[in-house]
Amino acid sequence: KRVIIKQLSAIQNLGAMDILCTDKTGTLTMDQIILEMHCDVVLQEDAAVLVLAYLNSYFQTGLKNLMDRAILDHKHVPEEISIKDFAKVDEIPFDFSRRMMSVIVKTPEGRNRLICKGAPEAVFERCVTFELDKEFSPMEGNLIIDDLRAEYQRLNSEGFRVLAIAYKDLDAKPAYAKDDEKDLILRGYVAFLDPPKESARAAIARLEEHGITVHVVTGDNELVTQKICQEVGIQITQMTLGSQIEKMSDDELQIAVMRANVFARVSPAHKQRIIQAYRAGGHTVGFMGDGINDAPALKAADVGISVDTAVDIAKEAANVILL
């Protein structure tokens, strides 16, 4: 019913499936991301953080994801910002290893300003200073860094997806590269809510009745993932992170996937390896996803399942598309 089967053998694999691995965003969650907060490093509302985030999302030419659209659609972008006063100079595109992207804009004062947004843990590594109440303080010592980290983790534990915003002024040059994303000033965070689908809890329970266990494989961080799993009724037996998978051989991963049912902060390559490890262990594995980063796992699964709103590469890699 309202399904495209692209490969006939996918029907048999679907019937034999005993593990369904699913991405989180857009499958367990509604994929209706709303910008809920724009705040400084101590989570106080800060319009200047929203301005930086807006400039970054506005000037980037890569694929605008749902968080970019939520920033650009936000009704409370300060009136004093006039986009025509800024000019784009260059861009350092997003990739899954850096987990961030930057644009360089010329400010009304004539400065070349790099504005970086990305996963907080990735942006933190490139910051040497943080700004609070127009004062600049060095990010020195574990205590300061742990305190700063605790603030955004508090948002994560409440189910928010968080991006860190950082910046610095640069000397003019013909082109900018990843090496310029260093010695940044941490400015604050933008935080988004992506609520779980109302149907997810019941669907997971029905799958379990049919002998199919649902495992979560997501690029998002462990705190947000934990919160969503609680809300949709997935009991976490063990959570494994991408940084741990990175150090594992294929044999070690095969043992690890038998213990864990939730994987967080994973790259597209990790997703693919997880699926292959389950299959090597004798399972018939389905994978459900809708993003660019899901394509390798969709291809590796016994049955790759995508949806009609997915990106083209995910639909191309899938065996089954849900309309």
C-alpha cells in the first residue's frame, strides 16, 4: 500500500528481517525542526548569536539542511541586520569528518569575518577564547572547558539539537581553507527541537511483536539520542559512539553490535560498517534513512528503506520507498 518496491528480492528480505536499523531524524522524529533558542555560552538569550547563525546559513551555497531553514525562517531575526551590508567572500563547506562549515563575509566595517557553525564538540576544539557580555576570556584549563561543555550538554539532555557558533576576523587573502578554522572565539549556541513522531512508539512496539528489534544509528550526539529513545519506548541496552567504532576492527565491531542497540555520533562510513557487522553475525538487516549520510548504509543493508521526501541519493540507494 503506497510503497514502491524497486527490487523484487527486497520483499523476501523484508519478510526475513529480524533487525531494523533506523536513522533518528525524520524517521523516529517528525523532521519539523524549530529553532527554539539562540543564546550565549551561559544560555542567556543573545540576538548577536542569531545574527551570526543567520549570516552563516544565508551565505552558504551547499545543501541547506533543516536546521539552516529553521534559522532562515526564524521570525525574530533582529531588524538592525541588513544582509545587503554584508558581502560573501568565501566558504569552507561542511563535511562529515569536521562536522562544521564556515562562511567568510565582509562586514560593514570592511573586516573579513569567518563565521563557523557546527557540532559543539567539534567547534570547541578550534576555539581558544569565548565571548560573554562583550568580554573575552581564554578557554584555558579543564575546569573552564568542562563548565562551558556542561551548558550545551544540559540542552542536549532536554532533547535539543545544538549547534555552536564561533567567529574570528581574518586578513584578506585569495581563498580560505579548513586550516583557517582555528583560534576561534566561541560566541554561543542555537538550539532546535525535533519532536518524535506520535506514531513511532506504537510502530516500534508492533515491530517487536513481529520479532523485529529496532536499533538506532544516528550522527546526532548521545544525549539527544537517549532522550528520543526514552520518548519512543526504545530501551537502550548499550550505546556505542562513532569514536569507539573508529578504533575497532571488523571482528571487534561484530562483537560490539551484538551488545549495543543504539549508536550515536556515527559517520556515514560507520553506519555502513554497523550494518555489515550485523549481517556478518547472521542477521537479516533492514536500514531506514532519508539523508545523504544514510546512502552507504541503505546500500549495505539486506533491505534499504527510504521515504518519498528523502534526498535523491537515499532514494536511489534504497530497495523500498514509502510514499
